[in-house]
Amino acid sequence: MELGFGATGAWAAGWFDESRAEEVLRTALTRGITHFDTAGFYADGRADERLARALQRLAPGGAVYGRQLTVSTKIGKRIGPDGRLVRDFSEHAIRDAVERHTTLFGGHRPDIVYLHGPDEKERHGSLPLLQRLKADGLIGAIGECQDGPGLAEAVCTDGIDVVMARYHFLNTSHREAFRTAKRNGKKVISIAPLAQGMWRRGIFIPKRLSDVWGLARALIRDPKTLLAAQKSGWIRRVDGWPPAHLAMGFVRMNEAIDVVLTTSTRPYHLEEVADGFARDLPREIAALLSVHGAQ
């Protein structure tokens, strides 16, 4: 299992200074992170551009400390003429996304191309083209990022090499799907290991723009988990165990997971997450997290 970085969210936002974003990425590389995920439609198209610029400076040639980088992208949405996201799994959109990524990253093909939340028709309509692109060496692997029933379908679909879904101590609903994916020979990428920090004491009193962004996202997209997180305040009071260490340790217990993707706008926070990823949870604490987490 390895730790990866998601080039998305506040890190990719236009209001977040690029030099600070690069410093976060420098920290990631220093801590041995070589797996990066992004998309051409994240942050109005800024996310993959920012990641590409930073990696060209920090890891020229697509490698750092002798290790090759893995960089993934996504298809299924594009930015329309009015700036709004448009759902699009057409051949043109797929080819355009692959070519955009390859150009941005200095001729390096996307190591993984994820179908972003497709329905069954979109999945099976896209796979033949993706398989041709893979056979021609234009992409590395084919993935799908999903939630709920869609993930259960993806893990049993031939041609899908990698699956991506959220997993953390407050939401383990994808546990069985991850196991099935592993049995079927697929690679498993988990996201949101810290539950977007919804358990933080001061989440309702944001101090930074990134905090405002995180709170708004939680209120709009996942109010149920936000409520559950606020009832799990005990994780802030475990001696010798910062909450981020507990959350990362919990995810690490799932042996079906290959890569855990996190993100951050602060180098010291990413350092803390990396430290937590390296720790093994004591059995009694793991049991508490399993009991109090929403199943």
C-alpha cells in the first residue's frame, strides 16, 4: 500500500497561490509520494495544468529520486463554452482528454484514465475505445471512480483495471466492493481517508479560504457524514495519536487497498498525514474506530 496525492480541491483553486501549491507538492515528493491523480475538468481546468507545471520543475522527466511517477486523469466531464461542466463520454471527449494530458505532461501518457461516474451504458460505450488506446500504448491502465451501486458493477467489469472510491472510518460502505475488486485482480485506490477533516473542532469557524471551501463542500455534498463526524470528537482526545494518524491508520487496515489518495494545502499537514500513514494502529483503537464509524 502506498500514499498518493490528489491534485484537486482547494490545492488546485485559482485563489490558492501557485508557489504554495508547489511547496505542498515538494513535500509530497520528499515524503516518497509518486502517485498523483487529477483531471482536466477539476478547478476549471487549472488542476492538471498546475500539477504539470509543478512536476516539470520538481520531477523533470517524470521521475524523482530514481522512482517513476504515476499520474492519472479522468474522462466523463468537460468544461463547456460557458464554463460549466458538461457530461460527455463521447469518443471526441475521450481522445481530447488523453491528448490534453499527454501534451501537458511533456509527452508522458496518462498512466491511468478513469471513467468518472459512468452509468452502465456510458461504461460499456467507452471501454472499446479505451482498450484500443491502451493497446496502442497511448494510455497505461483503464480505471473507474464510482460510488455505491456503480462501484459494485465496475469491480465486476472486464476491461476495468483500477477502481477508485471513498473509504474512511466514517464511511466503510465500499469495503465489500474493494474486496471483490481485489479478488478480480483489479487495483484499488481509496480517496478521502481523512473524511475531509469533518471531525475538526473548529470546522464551523473557518480561518482560511481552504477551510471555507472544505466546510461548504461538506455541507452541500455530505451533511450526513459531517454530523457523524461531529459526534466522533473522541478521536481528538486519544493520547499520542493525532486524529489524522488515527484516520490514516484505519484506512491502512484494509488490505484490499493499493493506494490511499490524500490532498492538502499545507506542507506541515501533509507531513502529519504521511507520518500517520507510517504508523500501525493498536488493536483497541482500531476496534473503537470500527464501532464508532458509520458502517
